[in-house]
Amino acid sequence: MQAVDEVIRNRLHSDVVLIRQVAEYIINSGGKRLRPALVLLAAGAMGYRGTHHHELAAVVEFIHTATLLHDDVVDESELRRGNKTANALFGNAASVLVGDFLYSRAFQMMVGVDDMRVMRVLADATNVIAEGEVLQLLNCNNADVGIDDYLRVIRYKTAKLFEAATRLGAILGGVDEGLEQRMAAFGMHLGTAFQIIDDVLDYSSAEAATGKHLGDDLAEGKPTLALILAMRSGTAEQAAVVRKAIETGGRDDFGAVLDIIHRTGALAAARQSAAAEAQKGISALDAVTSSIFKDALLKLSVFAVERNY
């Protein structure tokens, strides 16, 4: 990871001062570095012992960071990882444009790797992520979104980059197609579990732990899994409260909705769904030879579900 951070610092360089300021601010403002870590661990688990995974891990982090910059503008967010968002600090225009810089820099780095399969995986993932962002936008304030619709959004928006990260590790390791598909499946299921828990934490954690304002998802009218399950299992009156909160957005109904999702057991059910996804990912690793890298991937699966931040 130190080697990846060195690549990130080197590749962030630009003669344009504002680009350096915004990019360094968002890259250095914390974060789990989970996606680049997946590239390194997947490559290690597949027997790769070179250094190309450092560059690809940095590419994955740049793509992720670009999505964060654009996300925060779209969502009008003011807090991320306990710090002011880049758009709150530098303005929307700077955030969007620096996000574009990170995307284009990531593609410059991809080309430098000179592997068509790698470029195809990352180009496809970037496109799918954009589709996921648009799908999420279309779903906002729509209380009729079902579980399959919700899962489609998070598999596009979040899990696709996890899947790309673990697939890249397999490609670097030169494994057969069957094992590559298993590694990709692991990433997809892990990313799905991770995002389900991210959405759960908006109703079950503390702002100090998550580093963002609680209730942001509800304020934006996002129909996340806990809300969908609460409407399904609650009384007609409870469902009506949740429906109104989704359709109108804002935080006025946050307390009432919070009470309902606890009373209906929706949060626990959402956590169980995340655990089931993580277990599917763990099962995909059955064919992978034991190693410290595989052990770390398995521990990440547990962390994705049990974390409170």
C-alpha cells in the first residue's frame, strides 16, 4: 500500500495548482483504500509477484475518487470521512472538473500498462458505474423501487469496481478463465455487501463513526434496502410514513422512519442480506489456494458486514 500511495502521489502531479489542491485534498482525507487493497490481495492470492499491481491499484483508486467528487456534487453533500467535501470547500465546478482530470489520468495510466484485457475491464467498469449513478438518480424519490431495482443500482454503482479490482488481480496472475470468474464474483458479492451495510449505517451508526451526516440518504429520497423492507413488513400506516419520507425527501421524518425500521426489524434483515452476499463471495474463493492473501480477503468479507464506519 505504501508503494501504491507513492504511485498516487506521483500521478497526481499537474502544473495546474487547483487540480493538485483538490485531488490531494480528497485523496489524503482518509478512506479505507479498500479497492486498491483488493487489487493487491487478489494479485497475491493468484500468485503474482511483480509490481504492475501497484499501478492498477492506483488506477482503481483514481476512478473511485473521481466518482466521489461527482457524487458529492450531485448529492449536494457537505461532509465525507469527517471532513468537508471538496465541493463544499472548493465549489461544485472545481470538483466536477478535477473528477474529470482523475478519470482521464486513470485512462492514461491504463494505456501505460499496455494490456488490452486490463483496459477493457477498467473501461467497462467505468461505464457501468456511470450507468449506476444515473439509475440511482432516476430512483430518487421513487417509493416503488423494489429489491431487485435497488440491487441493480448498487451492483452497477459500487460492486462493479470491486469486481474489476479482483478480476485485475486474477488477470495479472495469469490464471484460467474459471478462476478469474470466481475472483470477479468474489469482488461483486463483497462490493454488494459493502454497499448494503453503507446504506444501513445511515440509520444505525453515529456521525462520528461514519464521518458523514446521518439521514443524508433519506434527505435525498434514496430508497435503500432498509426502507424497502420496512414498507414490506410494516403496517399500512408505517409504510405510508416511509413512502412519504422517500417521495418528499428532507430530514423532517427521519426520527419517525428510524423508529419504524427498528420496529419492523428492517435493519437486521438488511444486515442479513449483506451477510448472505458476503458468504457467496467467500464460497467463490473455495477453489483458491490457501495463502496470507486469501486469508486477508476472507477477513475483508467479515469486515464489510460487521463494520460500523
